[in-house]
Amino acid sequence: MVSIAVLGYGIVGSGVVEVLNANQASIDKRAGIHIRIKYVLDKRRFPGNPVEDILTDDIETILQDPEVKVIAEVMGGVEPAYSWVKKALLCGKSVVSSNKELVAQHGAELLSIAKQMNTNFLFEASVGGGIPIIRPLNESLTADEIYEITGILNGTTNFILTKMTQEGREFEDVLKEAQALGYAERNPSADVEGHDACRKIAILSSLAFGMQVDYEDIYTEGITAISKLDIAYAKKMSCQIKLLATSQKEDQRIFARVSPTMIGSDHPLSTVQGVFNAVLVKGNMIGDVMFYGRGAGKLPTASAVVADIIDAVRHLNQNKICFWSTEKIQMMDLKDAPTRFFVRVAYEDFEGAIKEVENIFGVLEVVRLEEASKEFAIITELETEGLLQEKIEELQQRNGIKIVNRIRIEK
């Protein structure tokens, strides 16, 4: 028998207990030994709940108990999670976590400590919820040189953009519905401003390229500026707008960003709708591989946590190699990254505006909508992002012209 502890009895923590109890027989079979929850740590009390008898609010009780071999940290936030996880590893216990903030900020350090102590720090649930992506990157795709990871990594924003596309509604209207359904928090900024996806792509980038990618260094842009007219333009162009988190290697240099992006109907991620997430991995030998599923939610996330618990139990006193160095990777300046833009241009005089566009960009594809009077859109050629931004700013300075919005495009 192996004893474990669960830190936090919120949505994910209660899900971990539920999964372990519901699938106890098959879990024990796969682990090769009976797994028992000895402690659940939470400051709150839960009268009448089955965990009532194993609740504690004292982390030291767990850390000092030699019977506890694996700890599941599902509290969220950096502190006190970081301090407790670090101490647990130093006490010789393995830790599994669903905490993207913790992993993005301290993952390399905690992996290094786990290696020193011959324990494990596992975090499959920190990026894709129930989607298996960490383990494939660390184990299944190790023969390849990964040169791109691009994903829809946030279910809230994908739900909003899907609804806007299917029903022709504005962002604020759909956001309220997402909040009412529990898909978005009361304060949704972490999702809609792209910060959640940013931390996730930082973790995936660090694993794919083997060095530390700081999320603070990743350009991040959310979906709050996307309107139903942007969606209408995308439809006319047989495209969809998705919040994409991408990390790419160009000539041995790496750049990463999170931003709304127009993608064509033939793009593998174009069919990912609603609260579903997907990660597209490109390797020099295997080609394109995509992982798809529910990226959040109580039971999908809990399932990934329990899978890590089983893995940790299988590898007690045996560290699993993970190539994520604490050395910080040198990121390419985003202005040097190759990009194309969809640009909406408002005008006073159409012929004059077209002439200005051609003077700055050359002859480009022009898109017009009947419902968008006094404006048109252009699709730029592939150039460096810095040069395109300069051209867009130059166009903005011309008399009678206003840039309404600009969105990256892959078509």
C-alpha cells in the first residue's frame, strides 16, 4: 500500500478524490499496488463529506509522515504552493501538480530538486487539463527535433470565439453567457487577456526546447478587441479567429507569442470548437501530431492528476528524466518573426485610401463587407512583424485613414 496526500479540496482536489474512489480497482491494478488517500489538506471543513476524517490544515503533518510517498498539489497560485512543493521534494516525496502558475515559474528548479532527491515532479494537468501532452513531449517524441508547438490552450476564449462565429454576437454578450455557464470567472482577465494560455505555452516551450522560457518574455494579446465584424470578415475569407499560443524555432532562434489569429479552414486547429483545446506539435521526422480534448474541467483535469499519481507510484525512488534546464533560453525579438496581418482600414475617400495602401504595402488583396461601410480590409504579404508594424503605423498617419483593427493571419 502507498499513502498519498491531496493539497486542496476545491474543484480539482475533490475531482482527484472522486476519480481515485470511483476507479480504485483499475487504478491499483495499473499502479501495481493499492493507493490510499491518507490526508486531504484544506482550511475549510466539510461536515458529512467522506473526506471529513482525513482532513488536516497542517502541512507539517503531511511532510513529516514517512508513510506519505506522493503529494498531489491542486491548490493553484504560486504561494504557498511553491514553498510546500519544494519542501516536500526535499523531504523525499514525489509531487504531482495541476498548477500552471507554479510550473511556469518554478518548473525547472523543482525538476532539478526532484532529480537530486531521486523523486519526481510531474505536471501533466498543468497545460491541457485532461489532454495528454507533457508525457508525449517528454517521452514519446524524444527522437524528433520539435520546431513548432501551436495550440488552442484556453477553453473559455475558444468558447467565446466559437459562439461569436456561430451566432454573430459581440464579445461582451458572449462573455456574460460564459460566466453564467461557469466557463469564465467573475474576473475573466486571465483567460480573455491571454495570460492563462501564455503560461501554458511557456511550459510547453521549455519542455520542447529543453531550456527555461519565461512567460514574462512572451508577447501576449487577448481577444477583447475582437468584434463581430472581425468575425464576419473571417467568414468571408473562409477563415476562423482563434486565440493561438505558438512557439516556433526559426534558424535556431525561438520566438513565442499568444494572440488572436485568423486560420484557414484547412488548418488542423480550425475544427476545434467550444470549450475544447488542442495542441499541434511539429517535428522534423514525425511531421504534424495533434492532441485534442477537454482542456479544463473537474474530472478531465483530475484524471490527468491521478495518471501522474500512478506514474509517481510506479517510479518511487526512481527519477524520470525530464529535459528542462534552468538555463534561460534566448528568445528572438518578436519584431524579427515572420508574420502576415489582416488589417481593417477606415477611410474618408476610398480611392485615396487604396492609393495610400499601395504606396506603403504595394498591391494587396482587398476584402470588403456590405455591412462595413466606409472601411475595407487588406491582407499583407509575409514580412517581419517589426516591418509590418511600421507600415501599419505609417498608414495610420495618413490623412483620412484610421486602422480599426489588425489580426495575425495564417492562410
